Amino acid sequence: MSTEHPAEAETPPVEPPSAPTRRAFIATTTAAGGGAVVGGVVAGPPVHAAEVPPGSRVSLTVNGARRTVTIDNRTSLLDLLREHFGLTGSKKGCNAGACGACTVLVDGRRVNSCLTLAVRLEGAEVTTIEGLAKGDRLHPLQQAFIDQDAFQCGFCTPGQIVSGVGCIQEGHTGSAEEIREWMSGNLCRCGCYVKIERAVEQAAGRK
Ligand code: FES
Ligand code: FES
């Protein structure tokens, strides 16, 4: 979950277009055959929901199962998982990339699914919290969360565990400080950070 920012390019100052006065706006905005003339551009009649294109088709693998759906292009991966596939383990906390409650793995990498457009995932492999256990056998990190009592309300826990799996796979478990750093994108309102870090250590084999 890197946060690289492209270098800001120097752009010459742009003169803002002069804002129309209220009187001019009203004068140039008139009904015209069900449409409107705004600033010289003729807008068509309102588009009804039934006329909106259905969106795009996307095929991806979720927890080992191939899924193909047609979705609105604006659908986030989180909404695809929760609303279309019924996989409600990934939580919608902030829906803005700030809390990590929605963390899933895409092709083995941690992502905030609330910020990921589902239509861009053609052919991708997605792993959610529901895909970690093997039948009745918990993933070692799920077991470690129980052993270390690393949760209270549990809302952040699916995201913490999936993120911890990513952290271990990436090899960022060399020290407690390193784990804390690489798990810092996952917030816990209950303040279970010490035990979460211990659970990741346990699953990584450092305890
Ligand atoms: Fe995605 Fe908070 S819900 S980061
Ligand atoms: Fe409650 Fe983390 S256990 S928010």
C-alpha cells in the first residue's frame, strides 16, 4: 500500500474564465424542447435509468472460484465482494482508503478494496478473509489472533488479518518495529495494536 505521489509538474498560471452574472446565467439558460441551453451548449432530455448502459463484464477469481459479472463501471472491489458476492467479511469502515478495514489481497498484494475499481481486475486473483481458512483449519494468523486475544469488537479484524498475511508474505516481520510500520495502514479503534503485532509475530514464527 505504497503512497507514491507523482512529481508535480510546473504549469503556467491559467486565467479563470469570467463567471457569468446571475442575470446572464438566467438569460442563457432556457428550456428548449425538453433540453436546456447552458452557456451555448444544448443539453438533451434527461436520461432515464433504464437507458444507462449496464456497465462492463469482468471475470476474476475470488478465493479460488472463478466469477464473471456485469457491473456498473463505478463499482468498487469492496462493493463487488459485499453486495454482489455476499462476502461481507471485508468491512466498509471509512470507504476512503484511510482505515484498512477493507483490506484484501489482489494477486498476492494488499489493497484497500474500497479504492479499487472492480472493472480493472480482469483476470485477477482476489483473496479475502473468507478464503484464508482451509475447511475447519484456521490460517495460522487467524489462530494467532485467537491465541493472542488480538481483538475486542472485531470490526477491524478481517482487514488486520488479511493485511498481516500480506505483511508476512512480503517478509516485513524482521522486528516488532518493522511489523508495526508495515501494519500501520490498518487502524483499530479498540487499540489492540500490541496484541495484533504479537499475533503477526507468532504467525511469522518469531514467537
Ligand atoms: Fe477501505 Fe477504510 S474502508 S480503507
Ligand atoms: Fe475493535 Fe479493532 S478490535 S476496531
